Amino acid sequence: MLDLLKYTYIFDIPKVKESIERLWNRYQGILDNKDSTKEDLYEARAILYCLGKFYSEEFALGAIERRIQYIKPEISFDKFLEMVDSDEKYSGYNKMFDELREFYLMVKGIKNREKNGSYLDEERFNRISKEKGVISSHPLD
Amino acid sequence: MIKGKIFVIKKRLWKTEDLLGFKNDMILVVKNTTPDITIIIDKVKVIVTEINSPLCHAAIIAREYNKPILMGVEDVTEKFNTGEEVIINLENKTIIKC
């Protein structure tokens, strides 16, 4: 998780992607392993919260907000998101626009990631956690 | 100002079956959206959420499908029930019963 934050500060997008996939694979590994301990499941909970909420909705948001001022010509944060999400044609922006776009699309990839019929495989996580008596409330709350 | 009938989902982790009964032009009131929303997104008049982040799933979906959204309405899923008529003011960020 520290790598994810560190590479986001550096804004090394390939490394951010790698860090996300590493966390996701660890999370899936914990859920797949019948011998996972309570401690493992709390680690899975931490990963789920980090990817599903803290990183995607707060940390990544700050990373974009801080850099939006470096896009030239000037563009507002809302307009940037609107342009990317509506697939609006654009031209004439500097490299920062493309970098932020790539980063934002990667974050969107997390927000749209579904497995076994639920967002970030949360339903399976909840079921396994309940079976092992680990958690009584929603991990993303 | 947007007026309409609301469809409220009170649980946070909801699925396609929880959308049963959603009719065209209803206002969807949820804690947050899940990827299942895409099934009914064309019928949604407005999305109202408790969560409030420009990068939350609901905000992304609203921009992608060009739907109005009212975010950050505290306990909205507890205060309202399916079938009630409401008026939404997106500028003042309010939702009131008719």
C-alpha cells in the first residue's frame, strides 16, 4: 500500500498500476485460500477499503486536483472529468492532460472492477469474513 | 428544479434484483451506486447519493451518461421511501418531499 501511495506521489503511472494489481492479487489470494487466518482477512479488508474507497475516492482525487493547474491551456477540474468521461474530442492540451487522463481512467478501472457479481468481490469477502467471524459491518463504510 | 417519484435502495451493497420495480423516469436514491446501475441508467431521471466524491462510482456514471446527480445528502436513504414525490434543486443541493 505504501508503494501505491509513493508511486502516486511520484506519478509513475505504470508503477501505480503494478501496485494496484499486486494489492488486488493479494486480496484475491486471501479470499481464495481456505486456510486464510483472521489476520489475513483483516489485511484483505484493509486492501478492499484502500482500493475501493480511500485510494480511488480520496487519494487519487487529490493527486488529480493538485496537478490540474499544470494543464495548459487552463482547464477546471470539473471540465477535465466531464471531457474524459463524455469521450469528448479534445486537442491542443499539453502532456499533463494526457497523463492525468491515463491516471483517471486507471482509477475508473478500479471503480468499475467487478468479480463474482459484486464491486471488488465484496460480497465474497463479506461471506468469508462472516463465516470466520471476523467482521460485522461493511468494510467500505 | 426537478420533480419526480423516487426509488430508494436502503442497503449499501445492492444488486440487480434490488432494482425490481424501478420505472422509467424515476429518481434513484442510494447510499452509493454499484456497476449494476448500468442496467437501468437510461431510465434514471436523477441520481441522489449519500456519498460525496467526484471520483465515486455514481459521479463517474452520471458524467458518462450525462445524468443529473445530487451527492452528499446525509441519510437520504433513511429519510425517504420509494414512491414518494420529491423536488430536487441541484443548485442549492436540496431534496424535499412534495
